[in-house]
Amino acid sequence: MPFVIHAGDMIHVEEFPLQMRPNKKALRPYVGGGTLYEATCRAVCGNLFFASDSSSTSASLAGSKAMFRRATEHDIKSVKLWRKWLHRGKTSEYGSYAPPDPKDFDNQDVYARVVEANRAIRSVGLLRRFVELDSGYVGMAAGAIEGDEVVVVMGARTPFAVRRVGELKIDGGEKKMAYVVVGECYLVGGMDGELMGSMEKGEEEMYLL
């Protein structure tokens, strides 16, 4: 059976799902390894950071494969530094959250790391939701809402969030549940084939509209 999304929210900086001091729930073991807190840190940046020479907005889309690299432990610590900066709650004159300002940091290395994390998180968070599945996995999904399902499509590069639209007769035969694809999905600890062994029924056919 597909995994079901039982919780999801847009990333709003004032309600960001990273605690300043992780509580007992956040420190519980994560289904994909490590703790839920660490998994959340990886989820909000998609486990990706901009490559050092590709973080500017002028980076060519033709070279998009080289724009990102996998996040390291150093990068995840940068996400935690970003969260501490965000907790200060500084806003711009228009009421939105102001970007990192070097004057707010005593250490310029910390400032540079916060800027880098800020770019990665805001890039990944655009039009995506932070989601938690009934199986315990967390991640980011484009356009998904509570009740959508996450499936692994054979040959696809990422899992997908899908939504049931009702039963349809296929070629005048038996009725089958039909789905629409909502969008791609990133799941922490579930991008390298790990989910295949977690499916209750293994491989099954789905009818996509």
C-alpha cells in the first residue's frame, strides 16, 4: 500500500518545525536512522545545498545538475545555526522576515553559513510542504495535502505524492481506483530504494489520470 500523508504544512518561518532546543519527540529515533530532529533539518533543505560556485541567481539552468550538492554534516549544523538566527524574529520594514545581515553576527563565518543555509532552505521550500507520513518518514512534497499518498514509481528518480479521484471503469472492465499526480516528493532516508522494502504489498498497479 502507498504511504499516507497524515500531517503537512507550508513552511512559514514563524511556525518553522525546528525547535530551538529539541524536545523529547524531536529526539526520538527516526525511521530512516538518526533522530527526528536531524531528519527535519535534512528535510527542510531537501538534503541539498548550492554548490559553492552556483548560489547566485545568475546560475545557468543548463548547468542545474551541478548547481546542488548533497548536504554534509557541516551543512546540517548550518541549518541549526540558521534556525537560531531565525528565532530572533527580525523583520524588514515591510513586515516580512529580513534576510541575514552581517551586522547581526559577531562571527562572519557563522554569518556565511546562515546565508548559505537560508538560500538552500528557501529554494527547497518554494511551493512545497513539509510532510510527515503515517510510516514516520518526513520530507518535502510539492502541492501535497493531508490524505494524499506517496508512492514509488518504478524507474522514477523520486517518489511522488498522488491523490485519489475515485473509481473508474478501465476499458469497460472492472473498476479501479484512479489517481492524479500531485508532485514530486523528497523523503529523508527514502531516496535510494529504502522504501521498496517497506511497502506492505510490494509492487502493485495504479491507474493515473
